[in-house]
Amino acid sequence: MSKITETQRAYNAISELVRAEILKRGSNMQDLQRFRQALDVAFYLLGWAQFEHLTREEANERIDGMARGATINAGAWKFVQQNLKGYPLRKKLDVIFHGDAKTLGELNKDYDVRNDAAHNYSRLPSEAREISAWLAGLEALVDKF
């Protein structure tokens, strides 16, 4: 279990507290929507940050192992190992999920959403707003490592 599970638990608790507080104060639904959207984006980005960290660690371990191997490809993996710092996250995702095109495709779409939210201050699209379930999905992926 990684910190992503704790992030999911925190999101669920804070989400419910925000909802209860706004309803208690008698605020209108627009306030609830705005606060909820900000909360969703914040936890989406936090979940991605935690997942990126775990992905980088896992990719580094796999690349290190392949570079130490006694195969014809070890030299290529040593080159990758030496240049790993400059590799973008998507290439590291390829190292981990190269045999799972469906998961890799979903992660690439999610990463596009992450980039829009982080760099363009975009709101999350409706299909990405089930943050608790999405965080649970990330944790399941980490468990597959």
C-alpha cells in the first residue's frame, strides 16, 4: 500500500466535510460546485505526483536490473540508465507497462488531463471527476508493479 491510499482516504473525508459545511451555511449549489472542482483538481494533481514518484522509482529499478543483465541488450539499457534523468514520465511508463497497451493508453490520457489541470488551470473533464475511484485505480496499478 502506498501513500495514494492515504490520499484517497483524505480526499473522501475532506470532500464530505466541504459538502457538509457548505450545506450547513446555506450556500448555493454554485459555491459547492466551485469548491468541489478545486478540491478535485488538487487531489488529482496530488495523486499524480505520488504516482509519478512511484513510477520513476519502479522504472529506475527495472532499468538498473536490465543494465546489469548479461544479455545482448544490456549495453542499450546502460545507455538508458546513464540518460534516465532526461527521460520524460511517459517513457518511464512505457518501461513499466509496455505489455499492457490498454493501461498505457489510459495513463497517457490521464497525463494529458493532468497537464491541462497543472499548467492551464483547467477543470477536470466529467469522466475524470470520480477522484476517489481514480485514486483507487492508481493504487491498483502500483500493486501490479
